[in-house]
Amino acid sequence: MKDSLFRRSEDIGMSYYTVKQARHNASKLRKDRRVTEVSFSVHNILASAADDEERDHDRRSTCRLSTVTSHD
């Protein structure tokens, strides 16, 4: 798998680490659970949560925070 991620990273011009991290995040946060207005860094933190219930709670809190701070 490392070789395929490395080739993919070269193909798209991103570092191996970034591609590996994005793949991990995508496996932990289904597409319907991602929030466009929230940064990749926040999704990375949410993906590291121990379980789905904790991730959902954190995601809802992040969405509320994002809504509050985007209107300042």
C-alpha cells in the first residue's frame, strides 16, 4: 500500500504524508459527515477520535463553532 500511496502522491504533486493522512481521514469520516466550511486540520483531529459517537459529537460542536465564527 505504501508504494501505491507514494505513486499517487507523485501523480498529484503532493507529499506522501499528506496523501496518507487524507486517506486515513477519509476512512474515518464518511463523505456525508464532512463539512466543507471546516479545515482539513479540524477533520484530521476529528478523524483521530476514538469512535464514531465521539466523532459525531465533535463534528456537531465544530459545525456550531464554524457557524458562529464565520459571521464575525
